[in-house]
Amino acid sequence: MILIERFKGALLTAVLGGLVFILLAAIAFRLLGEQPESNSYALLADAFLQGRFDASRCFDLDCALFEEKIFVIFPPVPALIALPFVAIFGASFHHFIALGLLCFVITGLVWWQITRQYQTDYRLALLLVTAFLFATPLQYVVLRSDGVWFFAQAVAAMLTSLAIWSAVVKPNAWLVGLFIGLAFLTRQMSILYMPFFFVLMTPPERSIFAVNSESIKRLLKLAIFPAIAIGIYFAYNYARFGDPMQTGYAYIFPPEWDVLGDPSAEWIEDRVQELGLFHKDYLLFNLMHFFVQGPDIEFSGKYLTELNGFGDKGIALFIGAPFLLYFFLAKWDREYLFAALTIVLIAGVTLFYHSNGFSQYSVQRYVLDWLPLMMLFVVRTVQRDNLGIFALLVMQALFLNVAMQALAFVANT
């Protein structure tokens, strides 16, 4: 019996290791083949180096045309990360996947330390970190970091993870605020983490509603850098568009300027031009892909035996990453309540958004905006006694991730 259990454990470890190796090899393959002029953050960094906010051209579809100038609409921090490399290699710098991989490695090291705060079992801690890195959309956004949207999410995942690390491993309210401020200047909705962090850094014996010198100091330490980041973003928007609240999305896809060039994604352009960035009509589509949609594979031919195509709009969260269901088994204390409210708020906003993260082949990538919060409570909740079940759920997520990326590779070659 002991030999059988050891064999089962070794087999499961081998399968998990093999799936992770394939996903790492996919990143390496894309990294070696990355082409120049694919990531508009290179153009934004080049503009900064020339003392401008407008770009000379656009490498992708989400650029704004305002007063006959082209603007990369996204917040500036990822461009600042790329800036020293663009200064050396110019706007043709094309190693964003390498930069995304660096963010990925830092995120992994950070989550290893976070996980070890709660898990003494080495194998379980390693499995939890593996799950976050490879069984969620994080590996995929690193794989696609040559695109502006994906690189921003790899950076934001690293920064929000560093904020969690600063709260639970080396508690420091200043650092938490700094990393959330930087995350906001990467993915704007990261600012909504702030109430959760205030609760997380309030001692358990203290009321979160108490108003005293200690709570005020804690609030100021947490809020000063995010407040500065908000001021910077408003000033940045004003300098570009003459309006601190204008991010540039109002000026993308102008009818006289077809920047898309991808017939498979014309529906996004139609949505933005005719319905707007947010609209109630997007709700059903987003709900189905968030909670219901499994792998969407189509067959054609007389006998329906020919692979015709497959969906690129994402798989439902708990189909693509079922291990995240452990979140609902966590202790329902005030920290859990504020984390859940933050997740509901961020996810709820995106349910009315014109895009659910297109394009993607497993769990939709927008979940990365709040997934670190969910993962923190998964880490707190999984027990050594559940290791086998948890490992199987992670293996299913990894297998689905590998299978869908393999199909995408075959379809694109």
C-alpha cells in the first residue's frame, strides 16, 4: 500500500512537472521569436525620451487619435520599465517577453514567501505557487507580453503581489501604498485594493472603524503614494487630452482611421464605435464567458471530423481554474469580506466592459486584476490533508492551459 501511494505521488508530480515544462517551453519559444514593432509601450517610452506624450505611430489597435496626434492610451509605468532599454535599442526594442518573464519570476519569488507565511509543508507551498503562476492566465500574459495589453497585466500582477507581500511578509504600509500606486499607473482598477489593505494591516484586536491617531497614521501611510499616483495620472491625462478624466478611450477607432487591421476582432471596433466602452448589452456575453463557457472547439466537414476553429474569448473561471473554489472555504472574517467585496467590485465593472480580455484560450485574463486577492485566501485555506485533491484540480487547470495553447499554436502555423 505504501509503495502504491508513493507511485501515485511520483506519477502526479511527474505529470505536473511535465505540464509546467511545456508551458515554460512555450514562453521560451515565443521569446526567441519575438518581432520588433509589436508593443506600443516602446513607442510611449520613446516619446518620453523625446519629452513628448504623443507617439510617432501605433503598433496595435488601442491608440487614440486626438488633434491629429497619436497617443498610446495606457498608463505609463510599463513604459517606464521599458524606457532604459528603448533608450539603448530605440523604438524597435523587441524583448518585452523577456521583461514579462522577469516580472513572472519576481512574482513567483514573492508568492513563495507569501505562501511560506501560511504553509509549512514544502510540497504544498510549491504546488500553490505553481498553481498561481501556471494554472491561471498569468503564464499566458507573459507568453504574449510582446503585446501592450498583456505586458501591462504581467507588470500589474507583479506589483499587486508585491503589495500583498509588503502587507503579510514584511508589514510596511508605506511599501503597500507605493506598490498599489505603481499598480494603479499600470492597471487603473488596482486602486480599489486600498480598503482591503487598510483592513489587512489593522491589528485583529482593533476596530477598522476606530478613529484615533494610530488609525489615521496607518491610513496616511497607505494612502500617500496612491494619492500621488492619482495626481500624476490626472496630470498625465490633462497634458495629453486637456481633461484630467479623459483616458483616451473616447478617441480610439476613429471612423477615418482604421487601426485594427484584424477582421477577426472587428466586433470590438463595432462595440466601441456604436455602443461605447461600457454598455448593458455586454453583460450576458461576459457572464457566459466568466461562469459558463468551456473550451469552444468547432469541427466541420461532412463527418464533423475536421478541426475548424476554437473560441478565443476565454473559458469560465472555475472550469479553467477549479482549484480557486477553495476561496469559498476560507474563514469568513473581515479580511475575507473586504477581499470578496473588492473582487466583486472589480469583476462587476468588467462585466459591462466592451472586451472581456480578448484574445485568450483559457481563463480570461482580466481576472488577473483581482486574482492575487483570491489566491491569498486559497493559500490560507488549503490544508496538507487536501494536497492530493488540490493537486488534481491544479493538474486539470494546467492540462487545459496546455491543450488550448497547443490548439492555438497548430491553428496559427
